[in-house]
Amino acid sequence: MEKIALCAFLLACVLCVQATTNVLFISVDDLRPEFGAYGFSHVHTDNMNELASNATVFKFAYCQMSACSPSRASAMTGRRPERTRVYDLKTYFRNSPDLPDVVTLPQYFKNNGYRTAGMGKIFHQGVASGGDNDAISWTDPYFSLRKDRRFKGSTHSWVASSEPEDEFPDALLAQQAVVKLQELKQEKFFLAVGFLKPHLPFIFPDTYLPLYPESSIGIAANADPPVDIPREAWNNYAELRGYSDIDALSLSKRVRNAMPDDKAKELRRAYWATMSHVDKQIGVVLKALKDNNLSENTTVVLWSDHGWHLGNHGLWAKSTNFEAATRSTLVIRAPHVQDSLGTEVTKVVEHLDLYPTLLDLANLPAHSDLEGSSMVPLMKGESAGWKNEAFSQTAYKRATMMGYTIRTPEYRYTEWLSFNKRTNVADWDNVISKELYSHDGDDGESYSKYENVNLASSGLHTAIVEDLSRKLCAQTTTCTRSTSP
């Protein structure tokens, strides 16, 4: 009888290990959480919705900095920008003096016996990842697409193309992922697939336009800047202004809604059509996972580096501290955590929490120097003791000024400070401006109801401002102000 019990125990252990074997990490560039799983029905994303329906949807997941390279460096290393020292699109996180011998998320899996493979955009490409997509992180040679003149870029902010969809870059990435899954299915693997869209320019098959009739497209309901917004909180959306059709408008750079309504509708329609195109490619990859009998022993992550403004507050693109830029998509399907399937987490979480979560789900040893926490308890419905704050930041004027923001369930509070990029220190003793926005009643299903009035100088929320200011200071190693109440 004892032998039978022992055998059963050992079998259970084996099954547990098998159940946590693989990771499929799907990254989608500039994807704001605006689809069915997040309460938005106007965007057609059947595959993401299907994945989310049998997974954990994190309704309030926040990046550490709403720009591609800083956000990705932070998530992939599990450290805040203060330690990666990545505030732009050129700095390589491995050059940070605060991160000697840093081990990235895929590298940690590699060092623990996994075969790691990457393709598309996982780290920010180019010099920001050492010119080789951080080759040390991967077991297999990294797969990058060859440039195709039809899709490599456009002088126009969006293009509805008549080219065959299976020749689009993200479709080619999906096809490569299908091949890779077939190749990897007999091994423990960490496969990262980084889709390139809906990043600008919005290039998508013209077959998606009928999904979004012109008559159904409106402008953002909160298209004007927040009342009492400080100038440094405003982003001139230079990323978008570089396209010929936007440049031709000669838009004002003052704090105002400068985008003509017709152009705003065009951009919103094109962004959503591009989302639908990417969604189809995600479906191709998920089907391959199922066809190779890998769905039940593979943790699937759907993640975006940050959000994106679609005219909210009169803003476009990212690189702000507002909700539209800092909140991102995060969905995790862990089939071996039964309590997590088909659930929502409404506690605030950070991208920093992703690294320790995936180690936890894979039963790997904990990493001793990460700044986040495992979200597995949240996935099981155990929220006691979980944090109530998420922290992000945004650089202004080439990082001569830094905006630090804290998001709690009830508020967003931001302080703008002078910043010395060389010493990596902000002047916490001299606050240039403050912002306080209420999120009372926010269920994550509206981009228009919140952050429309800056309450910081109203005089009615002094205690709240003081409390959140202390918490902002406490989360950084460079603030010398007192954090005592």
C-alpha cells in the first residue's frame, strides 16, 4: 500500500513538472487593452478574446515607462528604469552600472535547461539590445525578418494595402512561429514571438476596413486636454508628426486638441484595423500550439509593452504618464493553475511582476534580485497582502525632466522633477509640478471618464497628495525626502 502511495506521489510530481514545462510569450507592440476581454466590443479580436476567456485577464497592468525600449528593458530584466538606466531608444541595459551580469527573463529559462528562441520584437531592436537582440538570452539564433519595401515603412501614417495578407511581416512571423513550435515540441522551451504592429505606421490588409465602417468611427470622447494640466505632462506626439499626412496639417504644439476630427477618425479606424490583422496572426500561432498538442502544458502570455493614445486628452501615441499610455494588455493562460482559467484580476500589477510570475509558474528557483512579485496568488484568487500601487515614469525634454507617477485603485498622482541623466538622480526636493486624478469607480472599461481634471492644486485633497508623494519617494533609492507621515 505504501509503495502504491509513493508511486502515486511520484507520478503527481512528474505530471506537475510536465504541466509547467513550456512558455509561449506573445508580445504585441503598442497594443492598448481595448478589446472584448477588457470590456470593449467595437474592436474585432476574436482570437485574443478566445484566449482571454480561458485565461487570467489583468485589468490594471502597468508598464514602468511608456516607451518601447525602456518598457521592454524593464520587463525583461525585472528592474525599474532607475536600475536599467534606459530612458530612450538607444541605451543598452547591459551597459547600466547598476546591473552587472544581469540575467534576462529568457536567459534565466535558458540557464535552467530550457531551449529559448525569439523572433520579431521582444527587446527593442538595434543598439538598444546590443545589435543582436541580446543574443546571450537565446539558445537558438534569433529570427529577424528581412526588410520588404512593401511593408518596411511609409511616409503616410496608415496604409490599407492590397498585398496578400500572408506576405505581411506579422503574418510571416506567425508562420515562423508555427515552424518553430513543430521543431520545439519535444523539448522544454521558452518561445517569444514579438509582433510588430499595431505600431506606426498602421499598415494592414484593406480587407479589414469593412469591419470598421467610417460611419461608426468617432473621435475620443475626452479629446481635450485635462483641466490644469502642466505643460511638461503634455506630449507633442513627435512619433506621429513625422509622417507626411500629419506634417502637412501643421498642427499646433500647444496644449490643445489640434488634430482635425476627420484625421482623428482615420487614425482610430486604421489602428483598430491593424489590431484585427495582428489578432489573426495570434490565432495562427495559438492554433499551431493546439495542433502540436502543446496547449495543456504551455503557459501562454499575451503582453504589450505599453498602451497608446488615440486622441484621448488630445494626445496621440505614447510617452506620457496618463492611463492610456501606461496601462497595457496582460493575459496569462496557465492551464495547470485551474483556478486561474476564465478569471479577471482587478488589483494593480506591474510589468515587473511578470518575470517572477513566469518563474513561479514553471517551478523554477526564485531570482533573488527582482523588483516585482509573483502574481500566481492573484491568479488563484488570493489577493491578501498584495500591493495597492503601480509606479511608472516618463522622460521630458530628452530626460532633463522626469515625471514619476503612482497609480492606486482610487488615484493617479504624478510629480515632475528636474533630472540629471548622467548621475541618474532626480531633484526630489524641488517639485516643478503635480498632478492628481481621481479613478473612483474605474472598472477599466472607459478611456474617457477619468484623468480629465487635475485636482492637485484644488486644496481639497492635501492629505491624499501628501500620502501619495511619500509613497512615490519611498519607491526610489534617490529620493532623500522624509517618507514618514
